[in-house]
Amino acid sequence: MIEVVSIGLSLALTGIGVLLMLFSGIRNLMHGKSDVKKIVSLAVPFVVFGISWAIAGGATEAGIATMIFMLAVLVLFILVTGLRSTFKF
């Protein structure tokens, strides 16, 4: 019984923390303290996860699809920055 209560409390505290971070981020964005490009780049994995969840229908498949997509984007960015520095674009 105590395990269920402690897990529920930790999940509730985690949820409250996430909501407060979102509120703080939106407030900082409205006051001009945050850069929009940084916020958009942080939101990309969540958007990809949401889209893949809508397509796949399950959190596990969506998580794996998001991971594969983000790794592919990482490899692409490494290639682009490597080519830029090699050919001095």
C-alpha cells in the first residue's frame, strides 16, 4: 500500500514540476527573456512524439520512432556541419 501512495505522490510532484516549468517558460517567452528559436528546438522531440503517437497508437512505438527520428536528424546535422567546415561554406 505504501508503495502505491509513494509512487503516486512522486508522479504528482513530477507533474506539478513539469507544469510549473511550462508556465515559467511561457511567462519568460512573453516577457522577452527567452529566445524563440531555443524553445522551438526544445519542442521538436515532443511534437515528433505526439505525431508518432497519433500514427502508431501506442507510447512504446511512438518513443522508439521518436528516438530513431532524432538520431537520424543528429546524423544529418553532423554531416551538414562537417561538410560546412570542410568546404568552408
